[in-house]
Amino acid sequence: MELLHTIYLIAITAEAMSGAIMGMRRGMDLFGICLLGTVTALGGGTARDVLLGHYPVGWIAHPEYLTFTIGAAIVTGFIARHLHHLRMVFLLVDGLGLVAFTVIGCDVAMGMGAHPSIVVLAGVITGIFGGLMRDVLCNQVPMVLQRELYATVALFTGVFYVGMLWLEINTTLATLTALGSGFLFRVLAMTFHWKLPDFNGKEIRGLD
């Protein structure tokens, strides 16, 4: 589907940018920025393809995807220093990549005839795994494991997308609606600081 291919190119560019920004914040050199951008952009799709047995892996079948990610990382390295409020830019492009990858992951799994629950799970893995690897390489607790609504946004987007297709809504409309709704959910969660309950251990210290 042409729309999903266009969205995929936008998504890997956005995620490569988010990885490059994170690398710059950690003081990495150009190689580190490119590596981190590529891992962030292509890691989720790679994990999904391996788990589903979907071969060849996307970036191996289409080496030009590496060009997109490396190019986006390099460009970000040159322009990011001129951007103010770098953290907000990072969060916005990461949120865009999150919901776009989720929809794409769902579409790949549906194309393989997977059960709807696996379709949603494939979408979530595609959405979050690249960011998880990025954060691990940067030696910080992954965003997906913190209280921020991150995996929750991917889950919402995946369920919403699959649900609309189950209701036989036009695929293009379902795709755009899921993308817009998921991204809006992520932005609202960041704006109003919506978080999941945390378990910091205070309640069980008296049991020692």
C-alpha cells in the first residue's frame, strides 16, 4: 500500500532523528549518532520480522532504508544545535514514529494472517522496540519502562486500527485516523503528564 510505504519512510526518518538527538545529548560522535539513529529506526521492525518469521528483514530487502536513516541522523546532527527546546522536539518526533510504526507493524502481521491479538502485539513491538534499544544503548531506563504513557499509546493505536479494519472501515481512513488519534493521545499525555501507577517499593519495605 502506497500510503503505508510513505508513512514508513516518514517514521524511520522521525525515529532516526530521535535517536540522533538522544546521541547528541549523550555527547556521541558522528558514528555513534548514526548508529543510534539506525538502531532506533529499524530495531522495532527487525524484532517484529524475526518473531513473525517475516524474511527477508525489511532493511535487508530494501537497503535504501539505511540511506534514509543514516542521512536523517547526519542532517539532525547539523541542524539540532540550532533548535531550541530540544527535549520537546525529541518527544514529538519519537511520538510520531511510535504510532506510525505501530500501524505498520499491525499491517505486516495482518498480511501474514496472524490472529488479531498477535497483530496488535506485533504493532506494539514495532512501535516500542527501537526506542527501547536506543535507551539501553544510552545507559538509561527505557522510556517504555517508566510511568509515561508510551507502550499504552502503542497498544491503543494498534487496537484502534485493528478494530476499525474489523468494522470494515476504509483502510486509508482507518490508517489516518489511527495515526492522528495515537499521536494526539501521546501529545496529550505529555502535555497533561498522564502517567501509569508506579510501584516504588515503599509499601513493602516494612515487610523486610
